[in-house]
Amino acid sequence: MVYSRQINDQEYTFGVSGKLIMNVLVMYDRQTKTLWSQLLGEAVEGPLKGTKLEYLPSWQTTWAEWKALHPDTLALRKGYYGSRDPYFDYYDSSRSGVIGQSHRDDRLYVKEFVIGVALDDLAVAYPFSVLNEQPVINDALGDTPLLVVFDEESVTGVVFDRRLGGQTLTFESAGEDTLRDQETGSLWNKLSGEALDGPLAGQHLNRVKSTSSFWFGWKDFYPHTRVYGVDEQQP
């Protein structure tokens, strides 16, 4: 998750509080000592309680995928430089965070990765196992038509709003890195959401706030979440 540090025209700096809410990191700001939920981007305790940070779209992807799209990018190198992920054993175990699950939900394996989207009082999770089989999904959450795109090789998932210029577009795969909308036939970069060719060339789809998460973390915060590709199959 990436957020702006500007709040009411003032710049704040953040650190790790050492606390957790349902296994999710809690930040604090050094100016007021307010505690903030990393997942929600919202102040949960302190002088700024109830304040929300501005969400900035980001990707969880590989360096190769990012650099291909943004060759002049500036990279921050900080922390662990080893060739082996220090959390590898944790990923491979059935442990659910530090404090365990808040409630049980067996629709998915606890360590299944999902892309989660929450809008107003609604939430939906897109399991990676489903996205591997269906990497382009036209869906909706409430009144918002969603496009979910997944790249299996780089394990990159992004979510867009399918509305553009007063119409709702429907997308299908048009190759390894591209999509085509059925309404205008325009060709799109599947990860950047930019129209490359056709009547809509040069236009961009708007990103929708989403996060990659373990299933146990997402469903603890959003227990009434819909699970795409799973709930639809249940009687």
C-alpha cells in the first residue's frame, strides 16, 4: 500500500509502531503519535483518529516488469539484499500471522494470495488460483464496473474502473501484454491501462484501490467479502 504523507497541507513522517491489528501492521506519525492502520490507511487512535490518507496506486510486481514499463525509474534499495526471501518458510507454512485468525472462513486456504477491493461497505477478493486461469475479469462491485488483470509470470495484479467517457467498456485478452475492448476495438496495455491504438488511443483507465493479501488477512478485515470464482459456484 502506498499513501500520500500530506494531510491538510502538512507533511507527516511515519514509522512502524510495533503494534498489530488483526495481524496487519500499525504505523504511527512522528508529529502527533497517532496510530494508523496500514491496510485501511486510516488513523485508528490518537489526535487524528478517523483521518484517512490519500491512496496512491501502486503495484506489487517484479523489478523486470516494472523497469520494462518505466525504464527511467528511480529505485530505492534498502534492507535485505540476500538471494533468499527471509519469509520463505513462513509463506510455506500454515501459520496465520502472529496472533492467528480472528474468525475461520474455509472458502480459501488461509495462505491463498488474493487481490482485495473494498468500496464503501462492499468487498471482493480475487484468488490468485482463479486469476491464473482467468487473467482478465470483467466484474462489478456495487455500482462500480471493475476490470481485473493478472500477469502470471510476474505475479502482478491490477484493478481498473471500466468506465471511460460515459460508457462502460468490456475487455478481452488480445495477446501476451495487451487487451482489446469490445465496444471500440481499441488496443490497451494490460498493466498500465493505457490505450495504445484505436479510437481511444492515448486515454487511460482509472485505477481502483486494491491490495495483495493473504486470505486470512483480508477476510479478517472484511468478513463479508465476496470471493470471485468461489461464491458463484456454491449452491
